[in-house]
Amino acid sequence: MITWDEYQQQALTTAIYPLKRELEYTVLGLCSEVGEIGEAYLRKTTDPAEVLAEIGDNFWYCAAIADALKVPLSLVAQIHPPVSGVYGISELLLQIVSQTSGMAGVVKKSIRDNDGFLSSAGQVKIEEHLNTTLWLLDDLCRRFNTTRTAVMSKNLNKLADRKQRGVLQGSGDNR
């Protein structure tokens, strides 16, 4: 069973983005990937593997955001205990959208007000949104009859394969 920090450490071996824009890149990436979960779910595929693959990509961006904040993913996950089973799948997706847009709002304000410098209050807000996002994604995994560790492991395997073949950059699953 993979831990939050083991996942973060392994996931980051596949990170390719400019470190000077790390927080902006990863928060925007997470927002984009949340949309991809929604798209996969809306297609009402009979095979949940597509939705689960997108959830794995969301975990990757969560790990990268925590890294941009210079905190271990396990610390972010422990901010407050998770509340699960409260929402249906559609509501979970909307809650994830709400949390990620909250992160984007904090980043936007840091660019507007502080030339991109994230205040300590801003960092705390992003960590809180990230914590809730992690546990909502965890709950979403359970709704598809799997665990976050299974989704994370599958995501790492996909990324390791892409890294080995030299096709980490690009878009889509057919690389």
C-alpha cells in the first residue's frame, strides 16, 4: 500500500514544468484535470477505468501542488479528518471543482496583489483546499469500488511507462 509521501516522491520524478512558475502551472493543471474527470463521467462510460485514470492524474497534480508549497503530501492530508459518504458522484465532482477553483483564486490574487508571491495566509488557504480535494478524490475512488492507493499505483505505472518511452510531454493517453 503506497503512502501519500511515497506517491508524491515517485510522481515528481515525472514532473516537467518550469519551476519558476511551479504553483501557477500545477494549480492550473489540476483545474484542467478536474474537468477531464467530469468529461469522462459525463460520457457515462460503462468502464470506470477512464474516470479512474483521470482521478490518478488529479492525484499527480495534488502531489505537485504540495511540492510547490514545500510540504509533504501526508502533512496536507492530515490538516483535518476527511468526511466521506456525504455526497453522490455528481456532488463530489462539483465539490472538487469548488475546491480547485478556490486554489486558482488564491493564485490569481497572489499574481494580482503580490507579483506572484504567495503569502503565508494564501499558502494556508491552498493547503486547506488541497486537503479537501485529496479526501474528495479518495471518496470518489471508493464510489468506483477502488482505493486511492490502487489508483495512485496505476497512475505511477502509466507515468513510468511514458517516462521509459520518452513521451511524458504531450497530451492524451495515446503517447
